[in-house]
Amino acid sequence: MLQWRTETPSPREAVTRPIVTQLSPTSLKGLLEGLGIAVRFERDSEIFAEDDDAEYIYRVVRGAVRLSKLMSDGRRQIGAFFLPGDVFGLEAENRYAFSAESIGDTEILLVKRNVLVAEAVKDPTMARQLWTETVDHLRQAQGHMLLLGRKNAQERVAAFLMEMADRLHSAGSVELPMSRQDIADYLGLTIETVSRTLTQLERDGVIGIPASRRIVLRNRPALEIMNDRLAA
Amino acid sequence: MLQWRTETPSPREAVTRPIVTQLSPTSLKGLLEGLGIAVRFERDSEIFAEDDDAEYIYRVVRGAVRLSKLMSDGRRQIGAFFLPGDVFGLEAENRYAFSAESIGDTEILLVKRNVLVAEAVKDPTMARQLWTETVDHLRQAQGHMLLLGRKNAQERVAAFLMEMADRLHSAGSVELPMSRQDIADYLGLTIETVSRTLTQLERDGVIGIPASRRIVLRNRPALEIMNDRLAA
DNA sequence: CGATTAATTGACAAAACTCAATACGAGTGG
DNA sequence: CCACTCGTATTGAGTTTTGTCAATTAATCG
């Protein structure tokens, strides 16, 4: 019923196989309520690959997912991170344009796309939800374009930290689920530039870095200002 | 009924007012068939502004539109160009996140969003079309992110030329509707870098530039190669 | 034809990248 | 508990690309 790929470890990271842990025919929340099954993915598993048939729509329960695309020479762009509660897999009409991989150990809810589509034909509310969710993704993508197009390294990193703090509902400090390489590929920078920029922000007293993946936001207004040049 | 802003000429370009020319209750094609009215916009008119209520959905009939966002210090990112046949204004739930301006003299079809939404409630086909169209935009945005994130100037310009050639159905040569500044802001480069890159491509015999807005694609495979590093 | 805007070109500066070395941290085995 | 290893992150030195500022040329519009 579910069919998993065994192929294509990415150049950067080995890809392992997911583990189906439970069927959840009833007790699911939100958009996929009552329809999905839960699947657990080990760190760096491929959830779907570029050019796969877009058979499922997904929701993160626990962990995190990166949506990425690889160029032939190994450059990688991460288009989005998905965190608990986020729905993804909508960005496809027939085939996925990016691949999706679990970042840490991750639990995902998945629903057959055609189940939702069939539902949407009967139920305008479901149709509306699918559309709205897609519009949200589009807006996020546009925000990300802004960041990638015209912002310097400091602005990118500041924007990233604020985004993560918001989306992880962090008070004061963020526990990042992803590596520096993931961050770099999300921000269109190199890992070295990300690292240097974080160090500089720490020297400036704007953030603290008690552990490499834990960031304390010491001066949020300063981050906002770096970032606000972003908005109109 | 229609209400037009008089405010905020952009720092870069003056914004003028549109001219309503005709009502077209019946003879429209495609997604907005039978529902829209046609409006003509002079060069550099504002079609909608950031944070406007998202009251309409649009379709380009003639001319071209840029979707852009301005930072407080004047940096501008163009998120998309819309060409004849393209639908836009979908990227909003309640308010537009970017502003839209006509590039040349442009004719636009517009339909009240709530007319379409009402239609979609009754007609799953319309609902599906709205969703599909939005997914298309999302995919385009993701493609654009790839370009902005990890590609050098030559790759960006090559990708841009190919995109325009495709979308304008050009055989061999493209007539660009937009300025070098627009191209630069779309590609996340400066106008100088765009200019130099075009000149270099011309020196290399890959393109010809008989007039600054007319580009002859002399060696399409070469452009494809510059570009293919983009795809996976 | 003259004026105004758009585009190109040049010289130099700055930001980010590359390559290389080092440090850190988690996990493993002696 | 310590030492070793492996993956991850940081730091440094030097290069490359793109951006900035300024001047020039080309195109467009009265």
C-alpha cells in the first residue's frame, strides 16, 4: 500500500528508510483529521523525491522536514522547512518539484491526495482549506524570495532566527532542529558565512549561543531592525 | 465601484492612474470567462498595493505586470512578471503581500474575488481551477527561489532569457517588455551586473542584442547548459 | 534636434566564497 | 573515565564575484 524508495542517497547526506508505526483512522487533528496514517521517519529519510508522483499530502506531527532541490553540481536550495503542525506536499499538481526529507527523527501524518481531492469535490469547506493552505505556502515562498534576492548575510540570518523563533513558539531561546548546512542552503549562503554571521551577532550581544543549535535571542528589537528593512 | 489609489509613487518610478475602457460581461476567455471587466492601465500604473484588501483577481490581456515589494531603504524585489494570459492576485488571502504595477501599456481583466469564491462553492470545477492556478504560482515561486538562492549572474540571466522566450512564445528572438532595472530586481542583481552579463553573452555569441530590449537567442543549447545546472 | 531617461562601460571597494586548518561534541571502546 | 573517531561547526587567509560610484553612450519623446 505504501511504497518506499530505496534509491538516491543525496550527495550530502545518506537517506534511510521510514518506519510505519501506527494506523490512525480516527484520532487525527486539523486538516487531515480522520483521514491520515502516521509514519515515523528516521533522521535524513526521504519522504518524497523530486519527480515522484504527488500521491500524498503530509502534516508534520513531530520533528522537522526540509523541502529541497539539488543541482547537478551539488548546490542545494532548501525551499522551506516544515515544523510540527505544518502541512506540505501541496506544491505539486502531478509531480513534486522538490524533494522532502526528515531532518531529525520525525513523525508525519499522510493522506492520499485523491482522498482529499474527492472530499473537496463534495465539500466546499475542504476545497477552501486546500486552497487557503496553498496560498499560505505561496506567501511564504514570496517572503523567502525577498530574503534571497536582496538581503545581506546578516539580514538573512536575523530573518531566519526570527522566523524560527516564531514558528517554534520559542520564548527567548530557540532550539534549531537543523544543521548549519541546512540553514546555509535555506538562506542561499555558505556554511562558513552563516557561522561567521552567528558569531558576529553573538559578539554584538544580539544573541547567545550556549550550544551550536541553541540560540538565545538577547536583543530581539535589534534583530527586528535588521529584518525590518525587509518589509516595505 | 472601482476605487483607485492616488498615493505612493514608488521611489523608482512614478505611478499613474488606470483608465477603465470597457465592460465585458460576456466575451471573456479562460478562467475569468463571462465574469470580468477589462481595464486599461498606462505604463507604471499601480494595479494594487501591498496591504490592499484583496478584492480582485486579475488576468493579463495585453502588456505585462510586475509583482514587487519594496524595502524601506529602496531595495526592491520583483517576485514575478505576468504576461498575456497569466492570472494573478491569487497570492492573497485577505491582503496582497506584494504590489502589482503595469509595465508597459497594459490591459487587464478583473473579477471580484468573492464572485469567484461564491462560484467555487457551487462549482467544484471552479474551486479546482483556483487551486490549480495557485499551485502553479507556488511552483514558479519555488523555481525562482532556486535561481535567487544559489545561482551566479550568468546563470540567472540565462534562466531569465529562457523563461521569457518560453512564456512569450518567442521563436529565436525575444522582445522584453521590461527595463534592465526590472530584470535586475527580478534576478536579485544590480542593473550593471545584468548589463555586463548580457554584453558578455553577446561577446560569446550566445545571444544577439540588436536593440536593448530585443534579444536574439543564437545558441540556445549554451543557455540551456548554463541553466541546467539549475535543475536536479 | 535637444532634452530626458535608459543602458553600458570602467575603476575600485566590499561582501561573500573557497580552501585549509582547527576546535567542538557525541558516541564508542579500551 | 579517558582516548579516539567521526561528523559538525568555527576560524583564518586569500580569491572571486558582485556591488558601488562615476562617466559615457544610446534610445526615446517632445
